[in-house]
Amino acid sequence: MERGTNLIREQNLKTVRRLMNRRVRATKAELSRESGLSVVALQSLLQAMEERGEIRREGMFQPDHGRPAAVYRYEERAQMVLSICMYEKQGEDTAVFSACDLLGNVVETRE
């Protein structure tokens, strides 16, 4: 039973990560609407992501009606992606290394 629960939690985390990657900033209510997850379920997922440094609270949003809501921001540099492109340049084997953040922005490139 616990294995099934962990699989569901990991799938829910992937869903929230995809949404945060696309949106960059969101409230729990927005994530709930777009993911179909309850605000209660999102609370524990967002807390886990915050503890891992994947997201951070960026302030409060005051809607026209209702209580203020915390705005979460995706930390695109929490992890990096390394791409390596190899080709021939002027008869020499050449490699280009690029480090990109999780939003696809190139942070650094070296040949």
C-alpha cells in the first residue's frame, strides 16, 4: 500500500513541477485549478518542494475577494542541465558545453 502511495505522490510532484516550470509563479489555488489536486494535497507537495529548494515563497497576492494567497516562484536554477555538442571545426574535433537552467536559459557555454 505504501509503495502505491509513494508512486501517486511522485506523480503529483511531477505534475506540480511541470506546472511551475510553465508558469514560473503561482498560488495554491491556481495550481489546484490547473492540476486537479486539492489545496490540502498541494500544501504538502509545495512544502516538500520548498524544503528541497525547488520553489520559494515570493510574497502575497491579494485577490479582489477573499484572503491573501502566498505566491510561489519556481527556482529555475535549483538544478542545471548540461548539454554537450560535438562537431568538427577546421579539421579538429570540438566540443561545446552548455549549462542551462530548468527554464531552458543558457547560463554558460564553453568550447
